[in-house]
Amino acid sequence: RYDDDRRRPQRPSPKDPRRQNGIEETICTASVKKNIGRSSSPDIYNPQAGSLRNVNELDLPILAWLGLSAEHGNIYRNAMFVPHYNLNAHSIVVALNGRAHIQVVDCSGNRVFDEELQEGHALVVPQNFAVAAKSQSENFEYLAFKTNSRPSIANLAGENSFIANLPEEVV
């Protein structure tokens, strides 16, 4: 029990520079670079669909202080990135190469974006807005910056989808 005079000890937040990571890494000596483009070891790879590579605070601890992460994706012609949404982050998607048809819907199912995204264009996708992408070119390559150092994604279709894992009574 704590009196009014004493406060319960607080665990330092990831953005608190006093937080220790066990190896006493400081901002001055922290690793600040990681190659996520066209990697020989992507996080997700499908020979017919493409690849996906993420970098977060587990790869670069400095991202915890910044509250950011990134995702690099390649989607092959006519392949689709299944409808999904970010549970805890906003995204800024930048098309690096090619073009894709992107659809974004809000929490009520209203379509807020239904257009082609092409090289050089950027799109902001708010947290909890569902997004789906279908490549319109030989290879659609994009980079997404996320506003959480450990973002969580919920798929709305496929084997690992949120809906597929709900009890039948709920669906």
C-alpha cells in the first residue's frame, strides 16, 4: 500500500532516455540503419504474390524512442495485399515503383479512397481504416512509415484473418 506522500514506482516509457535495454545502449551509439529494401530474407514471401519486410524497435531500438516503424513491400502483377488494418498505428504509404489500385474504408465501411497509387505518390491511412491493394504493374513497390514502434495488423481475409478466427456464433 502507498500513502499519498509516496507514489507507486513507474516503469520508464520507451521514449524516456533513462530507460535501459540491458546493454546500456545510448542514443549516441545506437544503430540507426537497416536495409529493408529487396532483401534476400523478407519477413513474408510468396513466389506468386510478392514479399514484405518490416523494421521495428526489435531491429533498431532507436525506433522505440521515435515511436516509428517501417514496412517495405513488393506486390507482383495482379497480386493483392489482403484487406487489413493497423490496430495501433497510422500509416504513410509511399509508392516507390509501379502502380496499384488501393481501396481504403473507414470504421463504418464508407469508402474514403478508391484510386490508383503510382510512383511518387503518398497516401495517409489512419489507424483502424481497412486497406487493400492490387498491383496494376509488373511490380508495385512501396514503403510505409507507421506511427508505432511495434505496429499490429489484423487481416480481414484469408487463413490468418480476424474474422476466420471468430467463433461461428459471433460471425
